Amino acid sequence: MVVDQVREYLENGAIANAVNFPNVDMPRESPYRVAIANANVPNMLGQISTAMGRAGLNIHNMVNKSRGEMAYTLVDVDSPVLDSADGRRRRHRRRVAVRPRG
């Protein structure tokens, strides 16, 4: 049902049956998750990993799926995303949502 798909997106960042994005789902392995809508270009995952490392975030698990020119990345990290990382993200406009679980 649509309501279940919207709930999964809001709670876990999962995407199902979207027009412009691929289906993406990843079981949670951490209470902290970052969802990123990004261009499907070379080295994007490297840029995401580097930015997270500079922000002091350890990547626990990651999935990246693409459809055409768009990609969607879910990243579970081991600690909360701090304001400094969030400010850096706003300048780059890459992260869609960070939602702690629990």
C-alpha cells in the first residue's frame, strides 16, 4: 500500500515504486541513517565517503542504487550527524534526510 511505502521512506529512507528513483531498501544496522539523492556520476561514492570521514562519521553500512542520471544512497553511521556535518552538507546540497531511530 502507498501509505506503507511513505512510512518506510520517512522512517528508514526506503524507496519503492518511485518514478525517478530506483527501488532502495537496506535493513538498519545502526540507529543513525543518512539518505542522499545524488547524480549518478563517477567518484560520487568516494566524495560521499570522504565528506563523512571529514565530519568524523564512521560508515557502518552503505547501499547505492541508480536509475539513469539519478542515484540514491543510504548510509548507516555509528554516531549522530553533528551540526557541523549538516552545515557542510547544505553547501553541497547532497543529503536528503538524517533520521535517528529509537
